[in-house]
Amino acid sequence: MRSLFAKRVDDIPKSFIREILKVIDDPEIISFAGGLPNPEFFPVEGIKEAASKVLTEDGTNVLQYSTTEGYLPLREYIADRYFKRQGLKISPEEILITNGSQQGLDLIGKTFLNEGDGVIIEEPGYLGAIQSFSFYRPKFHSIPLLDDGIDIESLKDTLAENDCKLFYGVPNFQNPSGISYSDKKRREVAQLLEESNTVFVEDDPYGELRFIGEDIPSIKNYLKDNTILLGSFSKIVAPAFRLGWIVMSKEKMEKVIVAKQAADLHSNYFAQRVIYQYLLDNDIDQHINKIKEAYGRQREAMVNSIKEYFPPEVSCTEPEGGMFLWITLPKELSSLDVFEMAIKEQVAFVPGSPFYVNQGGKNTLRLNYSNVAEDKIEKGIKSLAKVIKRAL
Ligand code: PMP
């Protein structure tokens, strides 16, 4: 019998998180499950003014089709910001504006992956990347994350034993774990990938959201030509624009551009013009500082409550930025069982196993702090602590 569906959709993991979000529609539930930025910081007025300005001053053009690469002044702005923040020299010709960085992941899979190609992924890893790449049926090699980034010994072994085309990682405040790579690890990763001719896909939607410590240079600094760097406006302006970008060498760009054309011709041009106008007319650093201050406080409230209420055999990461932290329960507990119990106590989180390509992580879970008010964090963690103690 002929199947209606292509083989490639056979084993695509569903977004477990979206499934969970359906269950926890109830506004009474304190949800640490979502991955949403805090809407209090969406710059509604600034966006309103920017939209009105571009429509008034250039109405017919901003509603027209545009180039696949994206609006040049916006790409120049992004390149300039990399230089100012990190001293990274990137030319606007190396930047492609995408429909969120999520589309960047899909285009990378489409352009670079043949069935069976080796892809290294962190464990736990970003579910959206696992999902995007899965359509191209690669062979995933997962490597555990330690407190200061990927396990280098395991990376060495994997590279020695397998031909790996890509390594996908999130070195700053990773989703789901909140872990960041130390500078030493970034250099070691770059060195190893250089030697094995593996491309690092450096996904960095949270890099600007550091609230503790100093910024650490991006791996792109150490692995210039063999890094594909992804960025996004979702966490620093607003996710609804669906605007992100890919930074890559011109040789790679030539092919990825074709994939982008085939997918959607170009990213929403009106949105690009509005965001650019917003960036021109507002102090984005000041705006990001406000977000960082709030997330820093929310994260502190969460970590303090965890330390106060959770049993000592439960451990958590202590992120220096971003939106998530990661909990490891004692081995005998299943976070799925704890989830069922927690929902009854009106508190939610994301169980950890969907972030593992090889079905591990049963005793882990992800907590989001960016989208929960500070005063609710303690209450939610207290309820969760009660559930965990009962499960033990
Ligand atoms: N990468 C990571 C690591 C993420 O956490 C997210 C958002 N959940 C994305 C990519 C996608 O972001 P966007 O498409 O909104 O830019």
C-alpha cells in the first residue's frame, strides 16, 4: 500500500511543549512550562510609532515584495552590533534575515543534511532544533552537557569515531538547561571542530540576556569560517515579528539563499522595516537592560525558593542569563509522573525527556522563570516542592 505521507515525517517528534501548553490553559495554574519572554517588556508604543512612521513615509514600498537576503539597513545594523558588542567583523552580505531563527534551523537542515549525515547535539538539546533537523533524517550523536558546557572528552570520542557534518549548540544560557560554555570550552570546541572539519551551528537567541558576570566571546570568534551563527529579535524585541538571522560565509549563503527563496521568497518585509525603524528611534540597550534586570530578579527568586523548599537530593542549574533553569530529580523519580501530580496542585513545568534524542533524562525537568511574576514564583516552587517530596 502506498502511504500518503512522506517517509521523512514518520518519526518527527511532536512539540511536547505545545502539547503541554494545551493542557495548562487554566489561568489558575502557575506555569513554569512555557518558553515565553515577559510580555511586560514588549515595546508596544515604540512599535506603534515605528509602524506608523514607515507607513506614512514609505507606505507603498513597505508593503511591496522585497529581496530574499532581507532589508540591507537591517543587516548592516546587525553587523554593526556584532562589531560593537563583540568586535566580530561580519559583513552584511554574510547575513540572511529569516522568519525567526527557527526558520534558520530548517534552512540549515535543508541545505546541508543528507539522510544519515552525522549531527552532534547537546544532551539535553533544544527541541526545536531536534525537530527541524529530524525532517532531513540525520544520525544524531548526543553529547552530555556539564556545568561549563559540552563534555569535551565525549566530543573527542564522538568525532574520532564518526563523520560529523554539523554540531548544533547553544553556548549561551542554553534552552533547556540554562548552561553556558566557559571560554576555555569554546576554544576547545573550536579547535576540535577545526581539526575534524565539522561546522558549528551556534544558536544564540539569549546571548544578550546576561544578568550575571561578563559576556563570553562567541565560538564564531574562534572558528571563523566553519561557524554558522544564528540570532533573533524574539527575546530582545518581540517574538511575533518572527525575525531572526543567519550569519554564514558567502559560499554557504549562496546555497541557503536558494532554500530560503523556495521556502517563502523573503521574510516579512513590513516587519523588517518596522523593527529597523524601532531600533533607529529607540535605545535598545536601555530596553535590554530592563529585561535583564527583571529576568535576573525572577531567576533569583526561583533559585532561592528552590534552595529553601526543594529536598536536598534535587539539584538545579544556576544560569547567568536567559530564561530557563534545569532540575535533576533523584534517579528513581519520573518527571512525567511528577508532572501529573503537579498539575493537580496547579503548577506546571516541562518534563525533560523530550530534550533527549535517545530517551534519557526521565528524572529531569525544565523551569521557565521569565514569564512568571516574581511573587508567583515562590508560591509555585513551594507547591512543586510539596509534590516532589510526596513523590519521594
Ligand atoms: N533557538 C533556541 C535555542 C530557542 O530557544 C528558540 C526559541 N524557543 C529558537 C531558536 C527560535 O526562536 P525564534 O524563531 O523565535 O527566533
